[in-house]
Amino acid sequence: MKKQLYIFNPWHDMALANFTPYYRVPAEIVRMSNDLSFLPLWYAPDGALIYVADSFTVETFRSQIADFKDFSSERFVSDTDSYEINPWGWSPALVQMLSASGTESSLLPDSAFLDIIRYLSGRQRCVEVLSQLSYVNGICGKAFCCNKLEEVRMYLEANGSLILKAPWSGSGRGLYRVYRQSWNTNAEGWISRILRTQGCVMTEPVYNKVCDFAMEFYSSSDGDVTFAGYSLFETDDFGNYKQNILISDAGIEEHLFSYGITSATLHDVRKKLIEIFSSMLSGCYTGYFGVDMMICCQNGEILLHPCVEINMRMNMGVVSRIFFDRYLSSSSRGIFLIEHYNADGEALIAHQRMSVEQPMVVDSLGRIKSGYLTLTPVLSSTRYQAYVIVKA
């Protein structure tokens, strides 16, 4: 049986939108992929191998986390030749890259599988999911798929403002907010380009969001879909991911209930989503996926939007869920975040400062009770870093 190899390719969504084998990953995203290539170590099964961009950083990283864990250096490899590959997500570009590096074709998905992944990853699936959840009490959320510019204008006239989305785009990207009074040629140009390149534009009303969270699921090879936990996260004003809150599932439920969402609404949505995705995936997708949601205030009423985005891939919510369950003391909570630094040396200075100011404390079970831990190597050249800060 071949060893499993985990690969972090955060450009997956952009490659899926492009959907050609020859998509060129932007240089800055390549840098992010390389800096964060160690991240799968924290969610991969014990014994699985981790693809790292630079094997020379392995010992540096092992020394930086030595006070917490001693992972064998043999778990880190810089080739992909003969392993069972588990990427962040599959795309034609990744298949082409792996094939070009010598990976056997029998270990790579075929074009039919990639077509299914793109279909399942399209934002059009949110329309289908929302239509099947409409009977649940205490929810809101509408989405429409527009094939013509005139359809977008019709919905805009009815709603006054809209969030427009490309069917396929990077996380937090491919979004355009438009208002009835400020409709202009720029908006028309954006819509026309998406219609030309992707065939339709998703339109959604603007909601008064008060909280972001997600339900995470796992789809097995035999078609069973199971609930994998909650993800509580924060985004910026543009919808870009900022950080995850490290907290138990019970703690997240308590947090959601504090806004006024009922247990019946939350659990009805969860049960129905398992039914919907068991049918939608029907054994054609194996792995984790997430459904982003939000709590909204609409006309003074607190409601649950049960399907803002579907992430048919590994995602930071699952990483955070697994990390908390494996490595944190049950009584602690914290934050998981991806930090970007603007210049060489900044990451190393920050790492050294946080290591001193927030030294890690572990409990009797070897779990983190409080303090700072880097999850990826920190060098003088590092521009992207994943780390956690935990409080008792």
C-alpha cells in the first residue's frame, strides 16, 4: 500500500476557475504555498508524509516546535513520484504539475473526475441547496443564477443592492457589490466579463451579517456524509479570511445560541445538509468539505443563512477543528491565523517576540494550555506564516 502524501496548494480555487492544465500560479501565491507547505502536518493522519517546498527548512522547523512535538524528519519529502496524493484540492493545473514532475498517471485523477469537482465547486450549487432548505424555520438566504446582464439589472431594481459573485473564484475573490443608484459601465463590464468567461453571474441580496461560521463535513468513498464539526471564523470587509477561533464544538454552539439562533434551527439545517450532500455527492467525492454560513439581523429578527459558500475541498475551518481536537487542552481556546509580512526579517522578529512574550504551556496530557506556537517554519525570508495563540 502506497504512503499518503499531503500537499498544500492554496491556489486551488483560482486554478479551478481557470480550469486549464497550464494555469500559471501568480508568483506571490507560489511564495505563500512554499512558506506554508508544512501546514498539512497538523491535519494529516499520523504517519502520512508531508510535501515541503524546501527540505533544508525541515530541521529549522523541527527545532522551532521541539518544545511541543517531535515529528520525525522522515515525514517531510520534496518529491511526489510514487505516493497516494491528498492535496488541498484537485484541478487540471495540479494534475499537470504532478505529471510533469514524474508522478505516475495511475495516481492522478482523470478529466471526468476533474469535471465533477468543478461542477460541485460552482456557486450554482448554493442555489440548489438553499432551495431544499427553504422549509426550515428561522433561516434566510437567497441566491440566483443570472445568464444575462438584463437579469442582474432586474434583481438589482427589486433589491436596491446586490452581491455579485463569479461562479468560480478564489476565496474572498470574484465578488462585486453593486447598488441601484451607482450602477455604471464598470459594473456592466465586470458582469459581461464573468458572463463571457464563466457563463453566468450569481446574485444575492446584501445581508446584515453579525457572525460568520461554517459546518464542516466528510464524504467517505462509499458515499456516507458525516458532520465533522463547526468552524467559527472572521473575515474582513471584503470577505477575505482573517482567522479561526479555536474552541470546542459545544463552545461554538453556545456562541451561536447567544445571538438568538435556536438549537432546532441549527440542528435541522445540519441534518438536512447531510441528506442533500449524500445525494449530491453520491460517492463521487471523498474528503472534507465545508458550508459557510452566517447569522444575520433582518428586520430586527435574528436568522441563519445556511449556505453562503460551499468549499468542496480542504479548508482552514477543518484545519482549525482538527487542530483544536488533537492538540488543545479542552478548557482552553485560541486563534488560528495566517499572517502576511511585507518584508524579509519581519516574520522572524515577530516569531522571536511572541515566543518570549507568550511561551507555550502544556497540560499533563501534553496538550497546549496557553501560549504561542508556529505551525510553519519561520526564516529570515518568510513572508507567510501559520500560527496559533492559545489562552487558558
